[in-house]
Amino acid sequence: MSEIIRILPDHIANQIAAGEVIQRPASVIKELVENAIDAGASKIDVFIKDAGKTLIHVVDNGIGMSEIDARVCFDRHATSKLKSAEDLFALQTKGFRGEALASIAAIAHVDMVTRQDSSDVATKIVIEGSKVVEQTVVSAPIGTSFSIKNLFFNVPARRNFLKSEAVEFAHIEDEFLRIVLAHPSVHFTLTHNDVNKYTLPASNLRKRIVDVFGRNYNDRLVPIEVVTGIITVVGFIGKPEFARKSRGEQYLFVNNRFFKDTYFNHAIVSAYDNLMASKAFPSYFLYFEIDPATIDVNVHPTKTEIKFEHDKEIYAILKSGTKQGLGKFNIVPTLDFEQETSFDLPWDMMNKPAVEPSIRVNPNYNPFQSAPPKSAIKSSGASPALQNLGFGAPKVDPASWENFYDVEEDEEQEQEVQQSKLLEVEEVEEVSKRSKFLVHGQILYSTVKSGLMAIHTVAAQERIIYDEIMSSFILQPIESQQILFPIDYALSRADIELWGSYQKTLNQLGFFWEVSDTGISMYGFPNYFQETELLSAVSLIDQQVKDDQIDKGEMAHNFILSMSSVAARGKRDWDEEACSNLLERLFQCPEHQYAPSGAKILASVNAQDLF
Ligand code: ADP
Ligand code: MG
């Protein structure tokens, strides 16, 4: 018997690896520019000829390489960025595989000149098809420059597969923009066939976006800043009216690395529901900052797909963060919204061990007796979950919520008129002592310094309950209450299975059940429900569980949305204390203009506009 297995020589292995890493000229540019960033460059110039087919030249002013490293860097698995397997979980660099230069050198002619600060001279290496053909000492500035010529010279199938110059240049531009948007503090230029395409001086993020996409972008962007224990998301989203017909500027970055994610894209885009045409694509530039140990960038050779340990929570955070941003932008222009709102989950929450959902049994609870007051709108002594967790804790004392909606007086204009009116308003206030009254059992009117404000109680409750459930869902299971007479709900075997697949999510939301012969017996409910709502809550869950149109990841958010909608519709006894409570809690919500379903919560009128 003769052996037939052979170890491939390096240059063949590299050529095969190159097929994965280097698909087209744009991939070379991506790898070289990322290396330059990893080398700490503050200025990176890219020159290309014929969309990179003839020449790709990248010059950086980074740390450069020693004579020995200059030679070694072209070996496969040669990297300065990873020393041990543990480093994989704390990656801060773009590269780490040590594959790019080996791959490029295997399929092109490469000239590299590199010099470190500590050296007076530079090393020049010329390499063709993995073979070093020249190594010399030359003079050059500090940093590294790569010239890649005759790409795919020895892989004709690849070379012939390349598209037209316009298409290849479009790919290059895509890669280039992904990098420049992730690194606004680095100066970049891109020159194609001696024509300068981009000159992007070091700046901040907003300026970088405007430098890339044009000055009119400045008015199209809404800032986003969400700080939670799991993730920090900052950046900009586009105003809905500027959404485009084709997928346009949609950028996600995690720890300054561009990535694609249809799941998160869905979270962001669905926050625009009802705000733009259904076929439109909003633009967004969102930057995640997250503990590298909770993501896996290793799933794809070109690393644009990333796995997130907390993807469900991030989905919910993204969706409500985007909605919040849009809500802030949708404001009534005459009102003053200086109050900065942001999610602010304390970091140490993440380090706490996951809490098993627990059930608190209330032996006195009987759904057939008149309901004890157990709504989410508790007395003011009870600390709302959001407040406890610092989730959107307002920076303004909630007790003085009246001030949030005071119209800022323009002192320069009509000063005299204003003063007489102000006086009137204050008098009205003095008389009314900020009185509140309920009309049609649903609309709560209250005086504010500048006039009158109307609050839709159902929409307000929906917002309060939604925020409360959402924050609990993210950080801890929602408190569940066991009822004396469980609600039996008929389900087929298959549907029981289906419910089972959402058990973890539903338990976390406070729902507990036992399986019976004919269906399920629901005995644990989150405590914000009134007894009369229990059955509708079960059937709502059932509808959603069976709706295969709903994305699985969307499910938790959908549950929360419909739970808050059901719970908000429950009848309440609106006495003076309940009304005060409602207002107080509403103004602790970061978004208090709109309910999560999109319904408007409040309207106000300035007293001076009335007469
Ligand atoms: P990786 O980036 O995954 O480490 P590469 O093959 O892209 O692998 O690069 C190999 C090594 O060469 C890098 O780890 C780095 O040490 C060095 N290197 C590559 N490009 C540059 C550069 N522009 N400036 C300084 N060092 C570089
Ligand atoms: Mg690299």
C-alpha cells in the first residue's frame, strides 16, 4: 500500500487561503488600510490605477516594521496582534489572523518599504508569488508603504472573474467608506487614476459623515446615545423623510469594526414603522462599544459577520433607542426639550449572575373578587424599575415635571407682550394650584406654568408599562404573581410545543403555565395585569406564538409591546393620587411624547395662544 497524503507546500496553501481573504482589489485595500490603522497611523493615503487591477498603493505613517519583521510579515499566521488564545477574546485590532499579507503576496507582485522611528533607514522587500526577489536598505519616511501590482497574475480564473472597472471601483469605495467612517480621527485620501476622490481630514464623527456624503447630511441626522450595562450605542440615524428607495447608507460598527447584521438592521428599521414608506431604507451610522469577550469576530474570514452573546437584548435596546431618537426628533417645535435622555444601565448589572425567575405567591389573590390595587401604576413610594436601574433616569427632578413643558420665553421678541401674558399665566396657576381633572375617563388635563396640558392616560400607561417591562426584561425576570384559579386554555399538541419554544422568554416576562391534556393551565402572571385582562393576555400570546410572520428575535419585543397595550387598557380608578402618580411616572420615561405603539401621549397649549 502506498501513501497518498501530502502536506501542501506553503505557496500553494497561501494561494488557497488567498481565495478566501482576497476576492478582488477592494479586499486588498481593506486589508492594507486596516493594517495601517492597527499600526497606529494618523494619515493613510490610498492610490489606485484601473480600479486596483494595475496598482494598489497604500502609504501610512504608522509604527513601521523592523528589518526582520518586514520579512516575516509575509509568512502565513505571522501576526503581532495575537499572542495567546485568550487574546482572541479581547481583540482591539482589525487583524489577528496573520493571513492577509501572506495571501496578497501569493497572488500578486508586492513592493513594501517600511521604517520604524528608531531606525534611520527603511527596509524594502520585493516579493512575487510568495518568493522574495529583493531585500534592500533604502531611505524613506517613518511608516509603511505597500504597492500591489498585477493582482491575480498567477490565478487567471480570478483575474478573468473581475468585473468592469466601474464595478470594482464601487467595491473599493464601499470598503474605503466602511473604514473611514469607523475612524474619523484618521486623515484619509483616495486617489483613482490620478484623480483625487476623497480627502478626509481628521475630525469627529458628524463631520466625517458630512465630509463623505455631503453638506446636506448635516440636517438629516438625529444623534443617538444609548448607554446600557450590555452595550453602548452612539451615532446617528437618518430622519425618516430622507430614507432612500435603495439600501443606502446603513452602517453598523462594533468596537470600530464594520459589520453586517440583518437582525439588528431589522431592529433599527422597524423602529421607523409608520414614519416612512414601507419600501424605504433609512440611513444609520451606529457604533457599538461592547466587551470584546461577548462577541465573536472569528466567524467569517473577512470578518463582516459577528456573533453577539447578547443579541436579543441588543435588539431590544437598538429598537427602543432608535424609537427614542426619532421621538425626540418628532417633537412639537414650540416646546423646550432640553432634557437629555438616555438609557443608563449600571455596568455592574451585567456582572451579576442571571437570576432565575421566581414566583411570589399571593394567597389572598382571587381573580373573582374585586381586584386589589396591583396595577403598574403603584403609589409613588414604589420605585419604578426604570428609575431603580437608572434606565433613563431623568436629570430633572421628576417632581417638577411641570417645568419640562414650559415654553421658553423669547426675551428679545415681544418682551412686553410676553410679560403681561406671563403674569396672567402665573395668576391662573396660583388659582388652580396646578389642578388636574379627568375628562371622558381618559384624558387628564393639567395646568402648567405656560398653559394647559392634556395627557392621554391609556397612551401614557402604555409607555410607562412598556418601559418598565422592557427594562426588567433586559436585566432581570419580571415579578410573577400566582393566581388561585389558573386559566385553562385549550391548545393542540403542536401548539403546546410551540409555546414551549418560547418558555424561557415568557417566564422571564412573568408568565408560567403547566401543560395539561387539553392545553395549558396558566397560573403565573406578571403583576401589572388586572384580573379581567388575564384571558386576553393569554390569547394574545397565543396569537403571537402562532404567527409565523413574526421573526423569532422580534418575539420578545412584540410580547412586551402587546402586553403593555393590554395592561394599559385596564380600567383604573383615577383618583387624585393615581393621577399625580401617572404624571410623575410618565415624566420619568425617557420618551414621554409617544406611546410605544406610536400613539400620541400629550398635547399642550400655551395660554397666550388661546386668547
Ligand atoms: P494581521 O493583520 O492579521 O496580523 P497581516 O498579514 O495583515 O496579519 O499582517 C501581518 C503583520 O504584519 C501584522 O501583524 C503587523 O505586525 C505587520 N504589518 C502589516 N502591515 C503593517 C503596517 N502597515 N505597518 C506596520 N506593521 C504592519
Ligand atoms: Mg491585517
